[in-house]
Amino acid sequence: MKHITVIGATGKLGTPTVKRLLENGVQVKAVVRNVESAQQQLPENVTIVEGDLTSVESLKTALEGTEYLYLNLSAPDPYANFIPEVQGVENILEAAGSQLKQIIQISGLGALHPEYHAKGEMIIDNKLRKTGHDIIRKYGVPHTVFHATWFVNALPWFIQEDQLFVFGTYKTPMYWTNTHDLADYITKAIGNEATFNKDFDLQGETAMSYLEAAKRFVALKQLDLNVINVPVPEHDLGHFGDMLRYFEQFEEVFSAQETYAILGKPERSLDEAIATVL
């Protein structure tokens, strides 16, 4: 049986990913800050242990026996004093580096392809992620990174009352992915030497604009919602607004050929993925 320890299991993308890993027969241990809250959120067959990325001693206990580690860290706040993708990674390696056989990580497509931005720019979030990736590679632990496009799982995050908001206008369609396929790829990557020290594009087979995907989500789920496309506010959304403005200039290209060759094509069609989003 495959086994993996997950940091970030209770996140919006982490929880459905963990559930799919379990369906695939993977034994999962989740390192969380609040055990009681995680027990309410995660399936009962997940082993839950307390651990804090800011504490090496805490991580030594939480990661005991861990050989395969999946990092599902939230997008880094560039203005925070502690960056999980940087200092958190350093603490993980100090706590458990010698016993780790592989670190698998989720990242953004722009961290691998800055050329997809109209000006060739990389948002600071991805710069910080790359710093963390470089730390792992320098340490020498085999490292597998999935650089993801947009997740269909995020579509309902912007529902307010009877409206689903789409912020911004995007230059090109996205090759949407989902947590079901992400978990399948993680499952195939665990202990797979063909994935060691590689970066994989995480994309679906079908491209669709954000606005079209939002409308498709509402139609397939038969929701009584109005899809509203609005400009990105100049100030109200803070750094999140900066991210949305960055993606307005992002021109995604299909580049997952190597992913498909080594790990297979996605199991779900875009419509199937959208229809199963909770």
C-alpha cells in the first residue's frame, strides 16, 4: 500500500485531494495545526497529527516515519513574516529531510512558464514558490512538482447570494484541471523514479474561458445563479486583486504533453469535473 503525509490537508483544494487519495488506496497522514477541527473535516481513516510549520520540534514529531510528503501550501502572502513555501520548507527539511524519499508539491503554472505572461513576468507568489523548490533541490530530496492551471473546484468560491462573480477579462482560455485528477497524478507519482526531480504541467485536455466555465458550472449543476463578469477592483481585493490582474495578462498554452506521456491523460472530461464540484 502506498502512503503519504500531507501538509495542507484541510485547505480548499487539500481536502478533496485527500479524499481522492484514499479512494485510490493511499494511506494518508495529515499534519495539521488544529486536530479537533481537522477531525470534523477529514475522513475518519486519515491519521491526523498536530504539527506547525513554524516549529522544527513540532515537525520532528509530526513527520516521524514519513518517507513521502505532499505539500499543499496556500498561496504565499508576500508581506508575511513567515512564508510557508520558504521558511516552512526549510523547517521541514531540518526536521525530517534525512528520512524523506520524495517531496511532491503543488505550484502554479506561471512558476514554470513565466513566458505565458504577456510581459514575461512572474508574480511574486510564484517567485517565492520557486525559492522553496530550489531549497528542496539543493538539499537533494527527490522532488516532484505539479504546476497547475486553474481548478474547476474554485468556481463556487465566488458565489455571493444569487450571483457567481467572475473578476476580470482574460486573454486566452484555460486548460482547467481538478482535484480528482491531481490526486490521481500524486498517486502515480509516489515512489515513481520517472517523476523524481521533474516539473509537470497540470492541465486538462479542454480549454475554456473563465466566463464560459462559470456559466457551464451553473448550467450543469442546475443552480439558480446569475453569472456576473466584473472588472477587478483597483484596491478592495489587496494582493488577491494583484493576482487577478496578473492573470488577465496570462496567455496559457497547452504544455502537458510530458505529464500525459509519463502519468497518463486526465480521467475526467471538463464537463465531468465541473459537474462533480461541490
